[in-house]
Amino acid sequence: MGTDFCMRTTLDIEDSVLRAAKKRAAEDGISLTRFLEDALRRHLEPPDPLRAPYRFRPLTRRGRLLPGVDLANRDSLHERMEGRA
């Protein structure tokens, strides 16, 4: 027979964060307490081992950047990725 125990505590939360949390809880139709508990649970879950972390892979050929690829130039990268360069 499992019984859940709850602990009351006082937290200092930035006003804008609290307002956003209250708004989202109301939109979701749940209490602020439930919303915060769910958010904490999600944040405390261990990372999904099946999800690989993002890894940047520049456009290369034989280990060298492709001609016209300038990693410091955002616009030229977009043009290259869209096939315009």
C-alpha cells in the first residue's frame, strides 16, 4: 500500500518565470503545483541513451572543406546548402 508524502517548501522564482508557469498551467488545465512537479520530473530524468547528441558535420570531400564553403559566412553557407552556390 503506497502513500505519497508531500513536503511544503518556499522557493524564490523570478516573476516572469512564475507568470509564464501560471499561464501554461492554466492553459493546460492543471494546478501550478502539478505543472512545476511535471517540469521538475522531466528535467531530472536521465538523458535518453538512444538519442545521439547533435554533431556538426561540415561539407567536406576527403577531409577538406568543399570549395566555396566558408564556415564564418552564414549567408554563403545557406546558399551552398540550398544549392545556389
